[in-house]
Amino acid sequence: MAYFRHSFRVKKGLVMGHETLVAALANGGCAFGGWVTLNSEAMSGVMDRAGYDFVGFDCQHGTLSEADAAHMVRRMAGVRAATIVRVSANNLGLIGKVLDAGADGVIVPLVNNAEEARQAVASCHYPPNGSRSFGPNRPGMPTTVPELEAKVSCFVMIETREGLANAAEICAVPGVAGIVIGPADMSIALGLTPVEGFTTDQIFEALATVRAACEANGITLGIFAGGAAMVPKWYGQGARLMIIGSDLGLLSQAANADMAQAKAHVTSLT
């Protein structure tokens, strides 16, 4: 199917890190992400080996602090998957901490207007274009400002009524690489049941507004898809960056399936 076509190679070499993300999104392709919510280096390794285009670390709703995420990002030096951190707040220090560790991008939550989007972008860039302080601390990272800035993508989340109303202005901010939507929070903003945001079409109208703003500015629309089975649904709504599986969710599904299979075996033998 078309939405699974994307290249892992650029020129003659195997792409790595930020290049993997860029290559996956090139020419209308999709970037698929695995989501780490637990403070476990083993989980991030599993996600990379599974072949996700990026591994996301959740400091907003997961058990990770930005310091924890920075540690795990640092340990992922040299892997194929890009690393993206959802920081807990639109904060210069928090964003700088994970970027100094070598994160290839950030997802900044609860961005409600163009000024907040500019603040997020500024945290990813050094003066005179931003406010980031110089302090890369992972071995092998570039040491020049242009190189460091070029390997970072800044995604912001629109998930409130105010953000939705200001979608066009947010998407027009230079340096915003894309918008990420959380179906649950968007549903709550619309006065709807959060979990049904993943399984119904209740946010489609709002999503169309954000999609139009993204397309008008040539940036990526992303979404927390709620599982690989939901890829066709969100692809049809214009999403090209999708978080399709979390460590906790996948572990829970596997545990439930394993237990059900064990009980079925015993039932068939008695």
C-alpha cells in the first residue's frame, strides 16, 4: 500500500538519525514512530530494532523527565531511528537539555498561538535566530551552529480551541516543521469523549482545518494514531507523521494475547 512506501537510503549510505526522519517524509512519504513512556533504555532499543523511523520519548505524560530522556537519547547515538522528545512544557531549558543530548527533534505541547510557536522554535535555534544556549554534550555531535540547527525538527501540538482557532498563524511561523494532533485532547477541546477521538470521525472537521494550514505552509501533519490499524484512517486525513505504538500499549496487548492463548490451550486439553 502506498502509505508504507518510503526510502531508508539517501545517495549511497544508510541514513541515520535526523536523516531517517527527513527521508521518510520526503515526497509525501510517512514517518512512523514508536513511543517510549517508561524509563527503560531497553524499550528504546526495542523500538529502534523494530524499524520505526523515529523513537519518541514522552516527558509530558510518561514516567520520564527531560533528564531521563536526555540520558536515553545520548545512549542512542549512531542508531538508524531519529529521536524525538515530547517535552513537558514550552520551556527553553527543557528543550535545550534534550537537544544538547542529541535529540533530532522536539514535540512541544499545548501551543495556542503564533507567539508560543515562535517561542518553541526559538528554543531550538541559537542567536541571532533564537535563544538556545550552546552546550552539545553527546560525543560525535556537530560543533558548528548551522550543523546543529540543521539536524533538529520542531513540531508543536495544537490541542485546544484557542490553538485550533489560530492554526493558520501557528503553521505560518518559520521553523515549525509540523503540527502533531492528540485525538484525545482535541476531542476534549471540542466537548467530546476523549477515547472516541481515536476510533470515530469526531475530530475530522477540526483536523481538516489544521491540515489545510499545514498544506498551505508546506509543513507536516502528525498524529497519535492509536495503533498501526489506524494508519489508513489518518493517512486519508492527511497525516504523514504517525505515532503508532507505545511501549506500555504494546506490552499490554502482548500480555493480554499471551494470557488468552495460554487459557485457550488449557481449555482445549480439558
